[in-house]
Amino acid sequence: MTALTAPDLQRRLRQAGIAPTLQRLAVAAVLLPRPTHMTAEQVLRAAREQLPDIARATVYAVLQLFVARGLLKELPIDGAATVYDSNTGAHHHLYNLDTGEISDLPAEALQVLGLPALQPGLELAGVDVVLRVRGRPAGP
């Protein structure tokens, strides 16, 4: 995959209705060039490599803005910090309990059957499946 240039990132933000500030571009440069899964703290550390004075609160606000505008998805992982996913297309996840690593699974890799009936006024917005795996214990 080719690296996104600053004009590419600016264009992507504008297409999402977001004014491209230096701080937003720093966060975009961390998350948007390729599919990735990162916590806010990981994004903060990476963004500070480009913009050393970026504030923690700014990074958190930018992440929420990007989620609201459809550039990121939030993945709440049990007992862990929220993970931000830059792949917003339909897909599922494999979560390694031993390492904390999250990887994408294509939507077609799983088949979900038997969804519950929804209350009137509700419609299905999506199905996100997280498969939790761990290493097998060594045998005798």
C-alpha cells in the first residue's frame, strides 16, 4: 500500500466534513494510511512523534470526531482500553487474549445465523463479532 501524502489526508478529512488542522492531520497520519487497531494512548505516542506538543485531550477529541464522521470504528474489548479500528468496512475481529493483538477477519469468514427480532422502530446497523483466542497449554 502506498503512503498517503499530506494532501491525501487533507482531502480525506475534508470529504468527511472535518477541517484539517495540524493536530487532526497528525492523528490521521497515524491511523488512516493502512488498516490498524490502536488504543488512544498508542495513537497519542505515535502522533507525538510528528507533533510533540499534541495534548492527550486533543487526541481523545479527534478520535471521537473521527468515529462520529465514520473514519474510525470503536472496538470495546473486555476489560481493555477502547481500540480504534481504521478499517470501517464490514469485517470481524480475532482478539488474542495472550498478546492483546487484534486482527481483522473478512465479513465472509463468518456466518451469523438467528439474529433476534428487533423492537419496533429499530433496525440492524451492523454485526461485529470478536473471536477471542489464546494459546493452548502445553500437553503432558
